[in-house]
Amino acid sequence: MSLSFHWFLPTSGDSRGLVAGGHGTPMRGDRPATLHYLNQIADAAETNGFEAVLTPTGSWCEDAWLTTAMLVETTETLKYLVALRPGLLSPTLAAQMAGTFQRHSKGRLLINVVTGGEPIEQRAFGDFADKEQRYARTGEFLHVVKSLWGSHEPISFAGEHIRVENALLSNHPDPIPPVFFGGSSGPAGPVAAKYADTYLTWGEPVLAVSRKLEWIRGLAVDNGRRLSYGLRIHVISRDTSEEAWAVADKLLAGIDPADIERVQSALAHSESEGQRRMSELHNGSTDRLEIAPNLWAGVGLVRGGAGTALVGSHAEVAERLIEYSRVGISHFVLSGYPHLEEAYWFGEGVLPILARKGLWQHPHRRLEHPAAIPFAGRTSSS
């Protein structure tokens, strides 16, 4: 199996500490998300061999489509995993935007479909559908989008939530962008099985991830489809395990208890099953945060969404990634604090180990040997 690695664009701002918020909760880093800074992260991701960068969607960050469109010209081969919410734009417009992006980026678009799990945030955008309705609408949305991408004849569709008449694209996306989709609740499964190309899940222990993948895999087989699978998780990788855990301890020490209370109080109202599972890993407590070997739940104390990190030496982190790959994960969507520096720590420390094991190759080939920088150590471990 050849593994694919993706990085993250922190469009709400970055920091040397954990940025509190997300998933409908206000969030802002002390290192502003200027285009200049985001360009540095995109360049670091491309240089180190990340295939794409995930750009989030929500009231707590910048718009994903506009931001990535501004970054395309400053990179050469890096792809953009752009998050969108089906309830906030028409499927015809989304299909058209994807085609435009593919032409101007020369095929560097991937799409991350976010159904939305926070009612307060959804209503702020004018969306008053309940959870069941949102997932049903997502299925209809993806049906129309994918139909438009594959048809040269007008498309008409009348569902419970979406209706289009004689919709047709003048220019089809080439290639068709892969659709990434995540969701842990019951209504999410059938949508993923029928329409997703890659099913994403957050970083739970390997056994829990394996069980979730088996659930989706079975539904996909029932639909005559075969998906790929991805893991969204943070990383803290250093030359030694002691150094990595010292960084995690420093991040934990820098958390304001008031932020934990604020964020956990807001997330308690989330309708997201995935968020509930993340919150249960720590239950708002700073005790016993290593919930599995090298798997740390400290990020989730103050950050909604993906709330765990792999912490350890480069060799340990590589081994944990291999364990996830053994249960079917082939895409890893990673991030770290700060995102610029951590892209080099991981790119120079972990990826060479995986390359030596034949599990990864640099997808861009722009630089065969990324230059070392002062804060990014190397390891001879395999």
C-alpha cells in the first residue's frame, strides 16, 4: 500500500500553543492567517511531500474556496482539499466551481464534504434543517453534483431537499475531483457508501477506527462500491520520544482552564457523533490523556473536531501510522502547532522512514532531498 499524506491550512490563525475553539466555537490563533503566512505553509507542505492541504469551512475560519484560489498560483503541484457545506450553496454552482478550480489549477482540487453538526452555526448561515435532514440533503446534493460532472445532457432532479431543472455544465472538471466525506452517526454511513471516494474519520484508537471502517466498508459493498479511507489527526514528532512528550506537556501547560470550560461547554451542545466520541476520550479532564500508545487526547480539550495527536519519536509515529494503515487507512490528513514548523518536523523525520519501508514516495518530485532547517532534526531510525 502506498500511503498519501496531506497537511492543514490554519485559516483561523496559527500558534505555538493550542488554538482554542472550532466546530462553531470562536477560534483565532496569535499568528494571523495572512496570505503571506498561508503561502509559507503551502510551500512547506509541497516541499516536504504532502499531496494536498485541507482547508476548513465554518464561521470560525476564512472561506475555503476564496483562500485556496488565491494560493494556487504560488504552488506548482500541491493539491487543495477544499471543504464545503452542501446546505450553503446549490449543487449546480458547486459543480461549476469545481470545474473552474480544476481548469485554473490544472487538476489540483479535492473536495471535503462537511454536512455540519453544530445547529447554532448552521442557523447562523441560514440553515435550519435538523441532523437527519442535513444528511439526506447531502446525499441529494452529491447525487446532483456527480450527475452533472458525468453528463453532457441536462439534468433534472426533484428530491425532498434539492430540486434542479435542466442543469448542465458548459465545462466539466477534468479530472473529476475526489470526494472526501466523514461522519460517525447512523445517517452518515449510507451517504458515504454511495457517494464518497474517501471516507474520513478522526484519530481514535486503532481498534475503534477499524470497527468504523468495517461498518462503512460493508455499506459500500452493498452499493457495489469500494472506497479508500483516511485519518484526520495531529502530530508531534521529534528525534526522541522524550522531546516529543515535552512539547505535548508544554502545550498542555499553556492551556487556560477557562478555555477548556468555554470550549467543552459549547461542544456539549454539538449534534456530531464524531465530536461526542472525541470528547469522551478525555471527558474534559487533563488526567490520563495518553489514551493508547503515542495517542494523546490533549488537543481536544480546547479544539473542536479532530482532537487527538500522535506523539513520539519519528520512528514511533511512523509505526503508529503503519498500524492504522494495516486496518485500511491510506490517507492521513495531518496538522501540528505551529503548522509551518511541524510540516518540516514530520516531513524530514517521519516520511523518510516510511519511504525506506516502501510505504511512501514523494508525490511532487520537486525536491528529492528537502534541505534541513535548524529546528527540524533528522533520525537514522528505521
